[in-house]
Amino acid sequence: MKNNNYPRIPTDETFRELSEHGNAQYPFKYYYEDIWDFELHRIDWHWHSEVEFIMVESGTAYLYAGSESYTLHAGDGAFINSRVIHRMECDGSTILPNIVFSPSIIAPEGSLIHDRYIEPITERGNECIIFSRQDENDRLILDTLTELFSVQEEKLGDIKTVELLIKIWYLMYESSEHNMRAEAADSFAHLRSRLRIMMQYIHNNYSRKITLNDIADSVSLSKSSVMSLFGKYLRTSPVNYLIEYRLERAAKLLTDTEKSVAAIASDTGFENVGYFCRKFKSLFGMTPTEYRNNG
């Protein structure tokens, strides 16, 4: 079978991204991407230990990061903190230059610079910071980001990159609310951990019948708390998330196997093939057979 050649972010069961961003000697990677090119026109849920800066060059990006959602227009940018689960969507071609890097490229752990300026943001700072050209300090950050993107192909681009990263971090530190209490940061981390456990439970058991009670029991929470967590961080309900994950697994089986549509529906947890076909078309914009033929 042919495979649909849409790029997507490789992740493990907890949505931790598996791609390496640079290497131990130079833990930095620059990307120039169009969100529209990704499967379902979105860069799906993922997180990484590195931090990330993005800037919208053209189009409009819908960013979901941590417990918040944002609409970014051309010229806007964002900082996504370490270990924050995030996703980006668009309505049309949306060019998104971005960098993913370990703050150790600025200063190693245990150093004065790391303890004084890096850790307050990565460990106790905001999950996401939005930069707008309406704000003077933000405009300096965005202009420096643009300069950083432009030096990537230059002969001395690596050392210029580090210089500009230090400048961006300094500007962000000056303006950010970097004095967030450690207890609050720990609370956020605990909630995100429970959410990932529930997502992993769904990934491991999607092919069988799963109830909201089952999902709640996997983390010993009430059903209302589970609904609240999914709504706050993923903008959906646990049941809708389960259905969408089943459909994504079904799409992969359609392109990678010769199984019948009915068999694939059954293998991915759908008891009624008609319902499966309706939900599949609603998500992918075509029937399962059309999706397979276009693969």
C-alpha cells in the first residue's frame, strides 16, 4: 500500500517528541515549516524537554499550549516552555519558522547564569509567552528572532545564534513574570503528568471498549476532574479524544494494510461500521475508501 506522505511529529505514548533537536555538542535546531503541510493541517500534540520559539511569517496559527489557547497572526511569536504539551492548527498555508533548543546552549546547569536566569523561567515561569509587535519589548524579541533565523546559513551562524539567544533570553527575562512560586509550578507539572497518563491509557486500550470511568480510574480522579483536565489542556472531552485517536489509528491501517473497512473499524474499537464511516468522513473530509485510494 502507498502511505500518505504528510509530515507528523513522532511521539511516544506520553506524547513526548522522539525527534532529536541538534546534538550534545550543539543542542539547537532551526525549522522552517508550513503547518498546512502536516497531517490534518496541524502539528499535533507533543512536548519536549527543550524550549521552543515560534514566529508566524504568514497566515494564522492557532496555538494550544498548556492550559491556554492563542491566535497568532503574521508577525506574532511565542515561547513554549520545557515539557509543556502543545499543538498548532491553521485554516490555510501558515509559514512558521521556529527553533527548538536546550537552554544549556546558553549556560550549563549548575552555573550562576543558569540558576539566576534560566531556571526561573523554565521551572517557575509561564507555560507559554506570546509576543506581539504592539509591545515595545516584544518587538525587540521578535526582531532578534528574525535576525537569528537569517543567520542560520551563515559561516559563523552557530556563534551568532548563541549570541542572539542570550539577547532574546535577557529580554524575555526582563519582561516575564519569572517570580512564580515553585509550588504553583509543581502543581502544573502534576496535572500535566496525570493528563499524560490518561492519554497513554487511551493509546494502550483504544481497540477495546473504554468508558469515562475507566479513564478516570487510571489516575484515581473523579469523572468531573477528568473532564475538566481534558477540556482545559486539550480543548476536548475524553470521549472525543478517544474517538479521534481511534480514527487516526484507522487511517494508518487503511494506508498500511489490505484489511477491509469493516475489519479496521472493529480493530480500532468501533462496534458499528456505519458510525465509523460517518465519523471518519467528518474528521478527514472523505470516506475510508476514498482515503485509502488517495493514499
